[in-house]
Amino acid sequence: MSLLLLLLLVIGLSTELEALPSEAISLEAWVTLRSKFSHFETLRVEDTLQYVVSSDVGSGIGGKTVQFDAYKRKFHLLLTPSERLFADDFGAYCVGNEDDIEIINIDKASFAVGKLEGDRNSIVTAHISKSGVLSATISTSTETYFVEPSNRYLSYAHAFHMIVYRASDIIKPPMPNHDVKALWKPDLVYNRRMVSARTVNSGDVCSLLLVGDHTFYMAQQSNCYNAATYMIEVLNEANAITYQPASFVIGGESVTGIGLQAGKVFVRRTPSSVLYNSIEPNMSDEGYLDSFNNQDTNDLRLSGMKVHFSDYCLATAFSNRYLSG
């Protein structure tokens, strides 16, 4: 056997061994995640170092750093709270029917923006749960890294809390699959609706009505808090990366420099909803979106609370339902 052939066999064997799951991850979890990502790494909360580096008592704004190792490099995130992410009258609600509504307690300070230490052109958005689980998008000039809670993908017990992967690691199916975040977070936002009754000027902040349907709720382990925080994470990322400054065409005129913020968040636990009704098993794509669009914008009541679509410049639906268009 030639030396070159032997070398190729060794390299091939090393590659195969690297692809096998480690002791920290079960074969079942590895197979599930490998169906979505060509490469990924796992993190536990104790693998991250999190600490407050500054705090302005007067403003209540403090900085935080998060450090972890992945992809053979050190990540040092320099974070500050997303100050303008929430409207003054922000509220989040878990809704079963008109008389079944619960408040979802959201820690506004747990959502942050920032940069990688040493990379002034990077953009980082993050959410840190009370238990220290990190969800983050880290964009650099060469790659985008994602850190996500592992329970978004694994519904059974496992030995880690987060997964790390790159945008280039995402396995793109022939057709968008039904999983939440099949290709990228905005793919799960199936409808955006500008309410013409709302006057928006350049430099304004666009307040959004975010609505997650029952399929989105079930994909988040049937947990309203998980669903609500995920929607706000998407908005935080969009505000920092995709839509800042945002631009819209209103009345034929382009309006730019608009920031985005969460006005109200509703998570639907059941298929039948006052915000939209998707209980019909064979509802068409058009019917589904119409059920969201064609609401009585003047008097939508939830447990005595009036919700006017016209109070928001944008209403956005989140779903785990596959839409062909």
C-alpha cells in the first residue's frame, strides 16, 4: 500500500470519527440534529461565562458579557439591553379563547444587542433566560453563527442546553420543511401587514402586533413563554440586522429610518382564535392568511381588552404551518 493511499485512508477515517456523536450527546439527539445541520456543537450553561461589567443605577442600563468556546474559537459577546425593543404599553398574552387569557411575564432586560469583542463590524442580538440559557445571532463579515436552546429541536431529555451552528451548516431541504426556523428565523413569519390607518413618519418607531398561532405554540413545547420570547428574539434580530433602518412604502411614498418595537404579543393555544381561525383541516393558504388579515380592526376584544389593528403600523403572524407561496 502506498504512503499516499494510507494517508487518504487515515484522513477519511478521521472525518468519519469526527462525524460520530460524542459521549455528551445521545445517538437519537445526534441523528435529529444532523438531519438539520451538517455540523453543530453543543453547550451547557456551565460552559458559558456570564457577568455584568457595568451598571448605571440612574438609568437601570447595565452591560453584560457572555463568553463561550465553539468552532475552535472564543466568542466574547459585549451586550447591552435592547432599549427601544418594547413599546411603553407592551404586553404579552397567552390566549385560549375570549375568556381564557393569561399574562406572559417577559423580562425586557433579558433581550440585548451588541458586538463581538475585537470585531467592530459584527452585530450580535441575544436573549438570556433566567436559567442562563443563551439564544443569539452573531453576524460577522464572513459568517453568521446561531446559538439556540436545544429544546427547540429536542423534545426529550438530553445532557446539554444549547446548540451552536453556522448559517452555512443549515441543510436546506428541497422544499421548506414544517419545522420552526427551517432555513432562517424570518421564514416562520408568513404575513406582514401594514395598517394604512396608522400614520408613520421617517424617524418614527413602528409598533408591531405579533401573533403566534397554535402550530407555532405547539412547536415551542406548548409553552407560551417560549413562543413569546422566540417572536421577540426574531424582532430584536430584525431590528438590529435586517430592518434597521426599516423602510416602507406608504401612500406611494417611501418612508425610511423606522425602528421596530413590540407593541403586543399574543400566543394562541388552540386552533380556533379570535385573532384567526385555522380549525379547518383543509384550509387553503389564502384562507389561512385571510383569516388573519380580515379581522374587524375596530373592535377585537380579548377578555374585555380591546385590540385595534389600526393602533399598530404592522401586524405579523408566526406559524409552523407550511405555506406553498
